[in-house]
Amino acid sequence: MHQSSYLSLKLGEKKKEEAAKGVANGVIISLVISILFCTISLIFMPQLLNAFGCTEALKEYALDYGYIIAIGIPFFMIGTTLNSIIRADGNPKYSMTSMIIGAVLNIILDPIFIFVFKMGVKGAAIATIISQFVTFVMNIAYLRKIKSVELNRNTYKIDINISKKVLGLGISSFITQMSVVVVMAVSNNLLRKYGEVTKYGPEIPIAVLGIVMKISQILNSIIIGIVVGAQPIIGYNYGANKKERVKETLKIVLSISVIVSSVAFILFQTIPDKLIGIFGSGDENYIEFACLAFRIFLLLCICNGIQIPSGIFFQAIGKSAKSAILSLSRQILILIPSMIILGQIFGLNGVLYAGPVADGCAFILAIILLVGEMKKLSNKNVKIQTLVDDISTDNQLSKHTIITISREYGSGGRYVGRLVADKLGIKLYDKDLIIKLSEETGLSEEYIESNEQKRETLANLNDGYYFSLNNADNLFLNEAKLIKKLADNESCVIIGRCADFILKDRKDITKIFIYSDIENKIRRATEIYGLEKAKAEKEIKRINKLRANHYKFYTERDWNDKSNYDICINSDVLGVEKTADLICDMIKSK
């Protein structure tokens, strides 16, 4: 779960009380879910092992290990949750220290319990939960000295809205972890099925491929670490329209990642017997299958040096859909079906062939998307001619007044806002806000206009690689800060951008929502925005959905919920000009 993201976001909004509740709710949720997982694991351990393809020969060892490990689930989950909170609190050194101490302790205790105390797999499990408990205790102790928020009894109360928000932010990590679980379950069952009719039996393929996948995850983690380090550089320079720097950074990242994956490929192909030996010894069949698994399953591991960075790159530049496609393609969309289909055709070897098939297909997809994006980056920069909100400001109001206008796309809401500002003699902030935000942040007007007020449905699936705030979050926080500053300085009309929520605590605000019928929205979209009539309805729905997602994510409210606003008007009833007159009359009479 991404309590760290929630904490960082609320601290950025200067909402320390909500941030504190987010931390507390995150800890409570982790406690509840971990106890649930622990209970389910202890009660249904045999059934779970069957679902994951455990053989009869391995079941006794798996039960011995599984029952003990299940007891440590709460320590592991809560410790991990607190670890992310500590990072967001600005103390990554403490976070890293607690993780390293737990890992080193596990390495030390494993041989002691396994060989000295002669406890076998039970000893390995005990060593693991002891190390998890130590990390858990260290992280719990940190809560007493957390700097960014104040935790007390009142904060440790379940808030449904905050809990839903925290859980939503953690969906990406959950899907990532669950995809690994699903792959392991499918592969184990297939290896057991096809291994039984070979000289290797079912146990050797299951044990070996598990090790091969773990080593592959280590390779992928190294590549992820390289790309994550470059994420802020790519994201900022893309937003600042410094495309050459983006291309240069991406080139460096891809080069290093390919070198790492190439070294791994050479090792996998030349000394697989030495690599498998690190994890223990086995008979001749064990070594033979291990060499086969390394050389076949990881045949195209070099492709990971392109595919993984590409997915994170697209997330860094705000292309959530492309990032989600690349993130899900190999593990879920390609690998599992390939295992099933090739297994039916080629048996045990077919399961191994699925590895390079998945890597190759994901690589081709990454290249196609990456080349397309590189072409866009190579295009000559064309500065958007942002329309200035050129309004006379002969203020006719007797007191400080802020008007926020949220509107459906095609409802004429922006034009209504322009008329209201003109009639009242106050400033309109819509396109001007983009210009000011560009000046204050260094981000290009093009980037801001393309990414603000839009949050794709798939965006949450890509936040797993971020350890704090992503680009969209930072853009929102900067925009919210500017909106508050403008509202303090002058009477004005502000179009969209969650301004009604950002300024909701002010007494001098009037919050308006403009909507209209779909037929009139289509007419305006074709006449004013030049959309083709056949495509207008689809585009209207798409943009309104993006606005609704954006509003929901940052306000935890429904965008079209009329209770969020003081005035809701169907612009079709009076037309946009008389709608503006009606609003002005209401504002003057307040």
C-alpha cells in the first residue's frame, strides 16, 4: 500500500491532520489485512499448497515452512508499511538501515538454525520471521519520533474515505505482487503436470524454475533501480520541454540497462551450473535441468534492458496507458498464456520456451511504443499559443469574491466564466493560470495544458515504481498553491482545476457547476472546437471521464455531485449569456 504517497500528497497540500490520519489508517489497514492473510494461511495451508502446485514429496517440507512463515505475515506487512512511511517522513537512511539489519540478520540466522540447531526448513522459517520481527520493532519505534505529523489516539480511528484513498494508491503494488503470485501458481502446476512424465519428475522443475525466476527478479530489480534513479530527471525535463535532455537521459539509462542485462545473459548461458550451485546441490538430473532452464527460459533476458526502462519512462512522462500496457504485457498478458499453450504442444520444454516468447513479444511492443515517442520528441518544438484571459478588470464588486466554475466539456462553461468575469470587472484565470504556473515551475505551457485536469483510469497501476510523489501529483500541488495565492490577492473567476475543493474553506467563495445535454455539447464541440460530429460524443465522454477521475483522485469526491457546489446550472435553459447574467445577479445579491 502507498501510505507514503498519501502522506507526501497531504503534506504538500499542508493538510497535516489528514496526513496523520492517512498514516494511522495505513497502519490499521495493514494490521487488519495481515491478520486476515495470516489466519487464512494457517487454516487453508494444505489447500493453498495444492493450488500452487506443491507435490506430495514436497508437501511435508512446505507445510513445516509455511505454517511458521504465516505467523510472521503481520510483522512483515506492517514493517513494510512503516518502511514506506519513514521514507516519506524524510528519513530514508533509517528506512534503509532497518531493512538491511533485517536482511543481514536473516542471512546470519539461516545457517545457525538450519545446520547448528539441525531444524531444516523450519529453522529457515524461524530465522526469517525473527529478522522480520526485528525490522518491525525498529519501524514501530520510529513512530514515536516521526517529524512530519503528530500521531495521537484520535488519529488511530478508521476513516472510510481515507482508507479507500490509501488502498487505491496501493493498487499498483498489489497488482505487481499478485501477478508474480499468479505466474508462480500457473508455472508450478504446469511443471508438476509435465514433469511427472519426464526423467526429472515434478520436484526438480518446480524447485529449479523457482530459483531461475528469483535470479531473474534480481536482474530486473537492478534495472528498475537504475531507471528509478533517472525518473525525476526525465519527468522534469520532459515537463520543461527540454526534449534533448530527455533523449540523452533515456539513452544513458537504456545503455546501462542493456549492459547489465547482457552481462546477465552471458552468465546465464555460460555458467548456469555455478549459479544454481549457490542455492544448493543436486543430482545429475537436477544440474541438467537447471542448465536447460537458465539457457532457455532466460534466453532473451537482454530484452529486459529495454522493456523495463520503457515502461517506467512512459510513466515518468505521464503516458499512463502505454506504461500500463508494458507493465502488464510480459507477466500477465503474454507469459501465462504462452506457458499454457506451449506446454500443451511441447510439454515441459514448452513451459521454458514461454520465457523467451514473453520477453521477445514485450520487447517488440516496447520498441514500437518507444520509437513512436522518440519521433515525437524529435519533432521541432512548437509552442502552444496559449490564449490569454484578456479581461478588463474594472471591479464592480463591493467585497472580495472568488468564483469557481467547474464544467462539463462542451457545456460552454469556460465562456460563461469569461462573461461573468467581464461583467463583474474581475480577472478570469484559466489559460492565464497555465502561463503563471509555467513561469513559477519551469514546466512548459504545452506540458501543463496536456497533463493538468486529466487522470487516466490506468494511472494508478503505474505508481508502483514511485517512492513519493509522481509528476501528476507535483503538478497538482503546484497548481493548488498558485490558486490559493491568486485567491488571496484578488477577486477572480477560476475555471476548473479542483479550485472549488482547494478553496472550500474560504467564506468568500461561490462554487458553480455548469452542465448541459449531450446534443448541445456535441453542437458546441463541433462548432467551437472543430471536432467531427461522428467523433464528438466519444471525445466529450473521454474528456469528462478524465476530469472526473482527476477530481475524484485529489478530492475524494464525485465531480458531478451537485452537493459539492453552491449553484448548478444547465446552460441550455437560458443559453450561456443569460446564464452568465443570472450568476452575476446572484453574486451581487450575496
